[in-house]
Amino acid sequence: MLAKELSVNVETIRFYERKGLIKQPPKPMQGYRHYPKETVNRMHFIKRSQELGFTLNEIEGLLALNDSPCSKVQELANKKLIAVQKKDG
């Protein structure tokens, strides 16, 4: 169900789980896994970040900054913006 909601392949979700980007919820006896809202939001963040040109390694770094000061996040975003502008320029 998450794959359909996000318009991604189920294997994409499994890949993100193996990579540690999202946590795999327990599998119920019947039916589909139910992902918590936090995981859905994380998947949206991952997909949007990819659309903006971030690599999965960069996204992993961004997710790790969750508890870091905002200045560190801002610095990383500024570096990426400069790289994107150079690519487009």
C-alpha cells in the first residue's frame, strides 16, 4: 500500500529498508505491512530530495542530521545549491 501511495516499486521500499533509510514494520499474519506516519513522511522526504538532485548517500546524511543543529543542515543545503547552480550554469 505504501508503494502505491508513493508511486514507487515495492522493491524500492525494500531497498530503502536494507539501506537503513526507513525501518521495516513487523509483518502481520495476513495482509500488508502498515507503515507509521513517520515512515511515510520519511519516504516523501527521500523521494522529494531525489527529485531535487540529492543522491541517496546525501539523503542518508540529511536524515542523520535530524538531531543536529540547524546551522549544519543549512551548510549542507547551501553546498548542494551551489553545486546545482554550477551544473545548470
